[in-house]
Amino acid sequence: MIKVEENVSLKPYNTFGIGVNAKYLCRVTSVDQLVDLLQSPVFKQEQHYILGSGSNVLFTGDFDGLIIKDELKGIETVQENDSQITVKVSAGENWHEFVMHSVLNDWGGVENLSLIPGTVGAAPMQNIGAYGIEIKNLIENVDAVELSTGILKTFSNEQCAFGYRESVFKKELAKKYFISSVTLSLSKKNHQLNTTYGAIQETLKEMKVTLPTIQTVSNAVINIRKSKLPDPIVIGNAGSFFKNPTIALEQYKELQKSNATIPGYPTDNQSIKVPAGWLIEQCGWKGKRINNVGVHPQQALVLVNYGNGNGDEILSLSKKIQADVLEKFHIVLTPEVNIL
Ligand code: EPU
């Protein structure tokens, strides 16, 4: 049985805390329920949007359609030996709770991705990443239901076509599938810890850790994120609002002439990824506030809602930032957040 709620406030379901309403909302707790919903008139007649925990979305107005709220739960062991475990995690599980479950069990791989907001199902969608690790490094496959047929398909890691904050589910197959579970392989011994990221090394030192473990790396990441990124429960935000832009090496060299400190990370021989946070800070936006919304004082890549901001205020702030970065650096910033 499916239950469709009408005229539902989305304020608790988006981490920006924007107070808009959805015409319809359906909480899906199993694949069977989803398949029933796909055959229902409300699905056939209305536009829809699949919502995990709303940590990467900006609502700029009421949603005139059906919100499908992913609430599929469960963690299942698919395969296990002395050194590896493969787990299938339902899409509606909270990502950080799954990371904590892994850390507690001493399963290695996801510790650098501690405290990332969102659901497990949203993680492959945008190939979440932090501190030198992307989820694509750990994914075996992704199960997803085709919305037009209700057929459950398994996508191999390769078929997911992962890129920087990208996957096939955001590109060619955008809006065509509902991710129902994600299968990941994690280590049980000889863990390959990734502590190369500068901030992790510094934090481990401050924590007086000489031999890092999954637990201490996870704690270091949690400490870094808590110090730089606002807690959405306290201040509305959706993490990085923009992607870090990739520019041509020649343009980077040109910019270095007048901006000696410009950071950059080569992505290949010809391109450099530049931290958008740095560009935004150089334009003077860090810590600025316009009425109800602003740019976070500790991390300029994060736009925040101080309380009663609406989606249009955030969007208009983001456009001002894009215009300034374009004017000063001739670099186009692209939102990482889905704008509806
Ligand atoms: N920087 C500044 N000013 C700022 C912010 C950053 O100058 O206000 C510069 C600094 O030079 C810093 C560099 O930018 O060394 C990188 O900053 P940071 O380590 O905070 O990472 P980021 O590139 O801004 C990315 C991800 C984050 C992820 C961190 C850590 C994107 C769009 N964002 O941010 O992901 O947590 O790396 O790995 O790739 C998210 O996607 O929502 C997110 C928070």
C-alpha cells in the first residue's frame, strides 16, 4: 500500500531549511512500494523529484508535483572473508551512520567520508568525495529501479561512469532511475589509510596520533569538518554550493602572474582544479551576509541560510558570487547543488 500525503512542508527535508511546500509527498520504504507508486495516477500525472535527506538541493519555490522520499533501510553482508567485506546498503540509510557502523566494525575505506550529510543513495549520484577519497573507489555496484518500467537493474562501477561529483545518474540517465541500494567493498585488515591530505596530517598531529587507525582518521575528519563546515541543524546549508572549477594550464599560469598564491591541483597535464572557496574569498565574499543569507565565515564555498532565508535569496547571492568570480578571474563557477 502506498500513501501519498498532500501539501507537505519540505522545511524539515532540506538542509538549507527552506520553508516551501510540496503538492504531494510519498515515503518509499521498499522497492515493491516504489513499483506500486510508479503505476499510480499521481506518479503518471505529476512531475516528480526523488529526495534523500535534502542535503544537496535548493528549493526556490513550492514544488508543484510529487516528492518521492527515499526511506529504504537495511545493511546486508553480501560476501566476507578474512580481509574484505562486501555490504549492500539500502539507499535511504544515512551516510554518516553507515560510516560510523563501518568504523565501529573496523571496516576500512569510508573513514575519510565521515560526517558527509545525505543518504547512501545520493552518494553515488554525485560521487561524494572528501580528503582524498571518492566513493567510486569503494563501490562494487549500484542497484536502481528504472522509473519508466519498474525494472530493477544492477550497474557495475564502470557503468556508473563516475567523475568529479558526477555519475551516469546525473548525466545520460538523469531522472530515469531511483537508486535503491549501493554495494561497497571494505577492508577488514591491512587497511589502506589515506592521510595524505594536509589537514588530516595536521589534525592527527594535534590529536597526538602517531599510528593512525580507521577510528582516529575518522575522528580527525570529523574534527576538521566541524571546525570548517556549519552544522545544518544549527545553520542551514548544503555543503559546497559550487564545484571546484577545472581550468586550462595556460589560464592558470596567466592567473599566477597577478595572483601568486592561487592554489591549484593538476587533474592531468593540461588542466588544473582551482578551489572555488579561494576564488570566492579573493572576491571579498567570505563571511558576508545579505539579510537572511550569507557566505560561511570559515569556508567561502558554503552558502548559508541564517534562519528565514528563502531559496531565491540564496540563488541571487550565488549569482552575484558567480558574476564577481567571472569578472575577476574569467572563471565560470557551476553549482554543485541541485536548484529546483
Ligand atoms: N580555500 C580558501 N578559502 C576558503 C575555502 C577554501 O582559500 O574560504 C582554499 C584553501 O587554499 C584550501 C583549499 O581552498 O586549502 C581547499 O579547501 P578545502 O580543503 O576546504 O576543500 P574544498 O576544495 O573547498 C572540497 C569539497 C568538499 C570536501 C573538501 C575536503 C568540492 C566542491 N568540495 O572542498 O566537499 O569536504 O574538498 O576534501 O569538491 C561538498 O561537496 O559538499 C563538500 C563539502
